[in-house]
Amino acid sequence: ARAADALEAAAEVAASRVAYAAAEELLLRAVRLRQGLGTGPEERAAELRTLVALLEMSQISRYFQGADAALVQRAIDLALDEGDTDLHIRLSWYRWSALATAARVDEAGPKAREFFDLYVGHERADVRAAAHQVMGVWNWGAGRIGEAVRCLDRGLDLLDGVPLPPDHFGAEKFLVSFTFWLDNHLMHGSLSIDEVVKGYEDLHEVIPDPVGRASVCGFAMTTFIPFHAWEHVEHFERLGRIADPNLQFGFWGGQLRMHSGLLATWKGQVDDGIELFTGGRDRYLGVGGCSGMHAFEASMAILLAQQGRIDEAESFATASRAFIDSRAERWGETSTYLAEALIADARGDGDLARERLAAGRALGLRQEAYGLVRMLDEAATDLGIDPDTV
């Protein structure tokens, strides 16, 4: 037990020096030691405590993709055995988030429903809010933007007046609730870009730790790319680099580098942009992230088409469509249709461009993503196509 205690103490020192990967490795070793110390009540409680510390550290460095699924399940089982309902809620949310951030939409659906059914009637408002938030985010991933907005509205209403939890897991649930609320309302068309920018800036100001600020910036950049609001993407990219100057947070660092690549391409630095984007993509996928990849790939395809790099644009558009087909994450699919339309137009196939715009518009209307439908209408006008005819 003393060896495990020493490893945990060393992990605290490493974390205080912002050496998160080293801290995570030390905590994993401590978990393995504790698992060999016996199965009595004290040993199980100590193992659970160390497992939670490991999950929190891996969340910092690799978000919800960091921990082995078996370790997450072990922590959930121990929390149930201990009768710790609060911890069971936190860990169940963690398990669902790992599926959501990997864009495993079909697998995440039953877990989201299970979480909702367990906790929607809970006596505490913050727990009921988490139930609605989980369903909201799942609907977002599946491309049901209108339903996501309604779920997230209910969740946010329940959080009114509830103080921010002091623990990392609890605070993350609050942060995610608000960021997804902003994102979905912009796609829905019920908030303006200026309102959403202010919401993200206000949230960034009240988050005390760099991990949380990097998370806010990642959400903000992802929110604005389907709207081609590149000045705002650049603003939050700069804040993200301040929060994580060495790109230690693999999940957010990978996203940040992809966004840097998009910005470089937007500015005409196309070769640099492609290199930055592909490097960020490799890192993001390397830590298990996948959520949003179809939108990131589509955004690069759109920018490349606008720069006249049509063959490369087509490669990224094809990758975007492949992510949709393989993962069933669809919140950004209108951007994929737009990329395909721009490429078709550049190749002189006006009929295909019109068909892709029409298909994207029909999808956006089904999704209740009216803000994104407006983007397609603007693109149609730019191509000399009457939006009312698509």
C-alpha cells in the first residue's frame, strides 16, 4: 500500500508541474498495485479512489478517450458496490462521453437512454439536468438538432441557481451543457453568431483552469467553422494556444492544430494549412477522438475548393463522407453537401452542384438546423443558383 501511496504522491507532483502524461502513467501503476493488494473493503475503497484520480488525469491529457474501457467499468462496479450514487453518476457519464467523443453514435444511443432513464427522475436538479444533457448531446451527434435544442434547454433550465461543482467531473458536466447549448442554438438559428461569441467569451472568463479554457476554445472553434466565421475561429484559436501553449491536451491539442490548418488555408497558405491539418488529425485520431471529423474534413474541402485546389478538396470531401457513413455522426453533414456542391460546380457540373445543395437543404430542414440551411442558401446565391429552386 505504501508503494501505491508513493506513486500517487509522485503523480501529484508531476501534475503540479504540468507533466500530465507522467502523472497519468504513475497513477496507472498505482492502480495496478492496488488491484493486487486484496479485496477487502479498505482495499476496494483505495482502488476506487486511485481509479478516479487516474480517470481525471487521463481526461486532462486525452479527454474522455484516455482511459481503458475496462478500467472505467471497474470503477463503475466498485462505485455500485460502495453504494456511492454520486460517483456512479459521474462514472456512467464518463463512460457515455467516451463513446460520444469517439463519434460512436449508434453505440452511445443505448447508453444515453440508460443514463436518462436512471436519472431523469432523480431528486437533485443537477442530476436531472445531466440526464437531459446526455440525451441532447446524443441527438446532436445523430443530427437531430431541433430535439437536441429542446433537451439542452430543459437541462439548462434545471441548472438555474445550482452552484458550480468543485470537482473536475461535475464542473465538466456544467461546461459541456452550456457549450452544446450554444452550438446547437446557433445551428438551429435561434441564437445569432454575436450572441454565441459572447456566450463563449463569458464562459471562458469564468473557467479558472487551463484545461477547461482549452475545452471552451475547442467547442467554440468547432461551433463557428460550419458558419465560415473564420475571424471568430482565429480569436478562440489564439485563446486556446494561451491555455495550452505546448499542446499537452491531446484531444484538444489535435483539434487546435486542425483549426490552425483551416485558418492557414483560409488565409491562402494552403500547403502549410494542409500540413497543419493532417498533423492535427493524426494526433486527434491517435488519442481516440473522432467527433466532428466529418465537419473538419468538409471545412477543409470547402476552403480548398475556394482556393482552386479541386483535386485536394475532393479528397477531403470524400473523407468527410466516409466518416459520416462509418460513424453515423451527422450534425455537420450539411457542410459535406456544400463541399460536394462546390467541387461539382468547379468541375463544370452545375446539375450535380444543384442536386447536392438541394439534398443538403432538405437534410438541414429535417434536422431543424435552420442556421445551417441559411449557409446553403447563401452558397447557392454565390453560385448563381436561386435558393428557392433547390
